[in-house]
Amino acid sequence: MKKQPLRTTVIGSYPFPGWLEFGCRHLDQFGSFDIQEMIEDAVIAAIHDQIDAGLDVITDGEQTRLDFNLSFYGFLEGIELESVSPRRFGPPAHDQRGKHQVVGPIAAPKGLGTKEDFERLLRLAPKGPVLKASVPGPYTLSGRLVPNSEYPDRYAVTEALLPIVRTELESLVAAGCREITVDEPSMSCYAHREDPERFVGIFNRTVEPIVGKCRLSTHLCFGNFKGRAVGLRRYAPMFPAFLRLNVDELHLEMASREFAEIEIISEIAEKMDVAVGIIDVKSYFIETVDEVAARVRACLKFAAADRLSFAPDCGLSQTARWAAKLKLKNMVDGVRIVRGELGLE
């Protein structure tokens, strides 16, 4: 169990400042020092907003990533990057993200960059909050790669990526990171049509070297590109198999689903801690402090306080920054009300 009951945390990503998005579209006008300064300033902004909200656990906001996982392909050898979106017009959706051709042995000789990201966070963050890193898992990373004769299907690509991610996790722990989310939303999106036991095996082999060396979690999500879901939005197909994931904490998307299947919290809490998504990152309705407190009390009907954490449903990168600030602040304040009621403040 975690040390702090009813702690407040995040999944990983945070909105880019507008000037960072503008800068990324005009990188040819910046020097290398300018770019490094821009990245560092963006991380400082993300840290500031999370600290201002009062979170117990913060990240670097994944400010160096195009999306929670898309930028990682730039670290891989053996692939040919797709530079143009396959569908550029019409409603925003997942099919607007290009796929990359596998053209040779998949490797990442310089790693995936998360160690450097964490070291930057460690240097810039104030003392107090727990510092967390998020890394996409191999199955999720495989989703944007087109198999070839050497890697004939998605599972073969996943197996090629697995040792790369595993090495990255080991480097994070060696750098002093003590809280890691291995983000595998594709597993929860496709558990209804794939073998969930196979997913569990892939995940547990990936994290095996770091189990017991950090607080380890994963995130169950139904998709959030441009605020759109892509998977069957039900937890039933994942369980009981996902209870065998070798993690300390399981993050659940609940708010966007009006807390459907909330009873699953009870089953999960018998095995591990539960981080419940009580803020809807897909909606611009700003949850009030009292509404957040009511949601926390509802979760306490299914699990003890020392088993519960609270977070947004998903990463905040697809939510406007002004809304993310308000949502996080109200989330923290609402949780604090219930902590006070339980004598935990």
C-alpha cells in the first residue's frame, strides 16, 4: 500500500503551453540552445500548474513528447517514419495518426529519452511532491508500426519492443525514479477482442526487472486522442485477468463513464491500490469541489481510504490548459474535504 491515503496524482501528460506548440511548428527558426530553453521552460510551467493545484504526485507533463507515445518512434531504428497524416480532413479521430513502416531490425541504441526527462524533472521540481515518470508499454508502442516479413504481426513487433522498454524502465530506476506508470492503454482498448491473459504475460515480462524497486502502476484507458475514445468502454472483458498485472496501483477511467462498473474498485482493492479517475478530461464541464468530494465518498463505499488515490481519467494533453488548471485544483480541494472528514488532513 502507498503511504498516503486518498492521495492525488496524475497519469502523465499535461497541456502544452500555446507558445510551445507555436515553437514546435517553427523549429527551423530556433537554435539548439533555444530549443533546450523552450523545453525546460515548458516543464517549469507544467510543474508550476501541478504544484499550484496541490497535487501529491506530479510529472514533467510529458512536455518533450508529441503525444504520450508518438514521439518515441523518433528514437527507434529499423522504421521509416510516416510524415503525413493518412486522413487530414474531417472529424478528429485516431485514424489521423500515421503508421510507420518497419524496414529493418527494431532497436533503440540511445534509449527512449525518459531517463533524461526524469533527470530534468528531478532538477527543476521543488521538494515535497512525489515525482513520477510514465513510459508507454511495448504493446501500445507496437500499434503505430506496420509489420513486415521479419515481424509478421503486432505481437511480433511487441516482442521486439519489449526489451527496449524493459531497459528503459531499468534506466529510470537507476536514475532514482521511484514512481513509474507503464502506460498500456491499447491493452484495455482491445481486451474485448484479444486474449487478456496474453496481455498480462506481456506486461509482467516487461516490468519484471523493476518490480519491488519502485511504485509501479498502469493505466486502463479507452482512448483519448483529440478527446475521443476508441475502445469498447467496459472493464468486464479485462477481469479477472488484469488482477494478475504485477503492479502496485491500477489507474481507472471512471468520470467520463459516469462511474459505470464502479463496483470493480472493490475487487481490484483486494489485490492492489486503485487510482480512480474522478475528473473527465474529455469534457469542458469543470467539476466543482463539492462534486469531487461526493465522488470520493462514493468510491469509499467500495474500497478503504488507504487503497485509494484520485486522478484525472487520463492524461491532460488533450484538454485546454485553462480547463486542466481548474479541474486539477478542484480535484485536490475536493479530496482534501474528505480527508478532513476522515481526520487524515
